[in-house]
Amino acid sequence: MSIDKALRYYVCCIAILAFAAPFVQARQPQDDSRDDRTLEEYNELLDLIFPRDLYGTRYAFAVRITPSFDSESQLVVRVELDDSIHVELMKVVGRSAWDTLSDRRLRDTVLSFDDLAKRVKVERRPVAVSRETLSWWQESYFRAVRATMEELEHQARSYQRTGVERTWISADGVIYSIWYWQGGVDSYWRVSDGELTSRLHSPLAQWVAEVMERAEQ
């Protein structure tokens, strides 16, 4: 395999830096023929309860955490064209969005996502962030992206030499999703790693954990 082909392979798989078996078991039951459709419905429900309007800004980003078993959360950061800052933290309280979807799936074949979204209780609150913190978030995001790309390139070159893929397994998988918008460029990362309180392998997952920790203070 050429190095270019190997790099393309890893860039196509850029969202997955680790494979978390427990998450797969928790969110996608292996014996259910509707697994793919259920996951699509779950993501659609999350987008309804966690809106993220990033456009029309100087730059903006959203980070979303979907644990295997706990409730979901999302942070949206907008730096407006007039340089004003708007930050909002959203957290599911009570039953998780996944559990709500799973319960309804057992009873109904046809799902109303608007109805499901109303059944998920979401706590929303503004977050005060200094410009120094915001600058650090942005700079450390770019550092995490660079570190991730270097790791992907290293893995691609290693795979090209040995044909062996190196991955790590997390005991309780969490999906860390990042949407970043700036200068007409959209980017999206989806990383599977360990719990927030564990040692994280992915620089991007670590960045999300640090941002969320500061936002929740």
C-alpha cells in the first residue's frame, strides 16, 4: 500500500481515534437489526435538543459529549462579528436522550422526534467566559488538531510499513463531537475515548474535557 493511499485511509477514518467496545454495546445492541437506524435516530434527536447555530459569526464551535450510560451535554461558543461573546451550556437532566429513545422504540414503530424532544429535559444556561479563556480555547484547539493529524500520519506510515493498525480500548467509551466554523470553513471531529475522569488518549477528547470542565465551574 502506498503512503498516499494509507493517508487517505486514515483521513477518511479521521473521526475515529479509538474503538470503545462498551459504547458500541450500550448504544448499538449487536443483535438488533435496526442498529444503524437507531443510531441515526439518536443523532437526529440530539440535534433537536442540542441546537448549534455557528454561522454568521467571526468564529464559533460546539462540543458535545455522549457517554455510554450517563446523560448527554453540549457547549456552544459564538464570537459574533461585533466581537461579542455568547456561550451556552446545555445538559440533559434526568433520563438520557438515549434511554428516552429506547423506551419509545419498544412501544412505537413510527417515532415523532418533536414529541421525543419534548420528553427530554434539557437544562440550558449562559456561561461567562473571559477573552483570555476564549483565546486559550481556540489556540489549544488548533494544537489538538495538529497533534491529532501528526498521530494519524504516524499511524498511516506505520500501517504502510507493517500492515498492523494500532488502536486503544477504553473501558467506558464516550463520544466527543466537535464542530468548528471560521472563515467559511466547516470542520467536524468525532472521537471515541474514555470517560471524562479517566486518562484520555486523544488530544481532541482531552481538549473537549478541559473546555467542559471550565464551562461547568
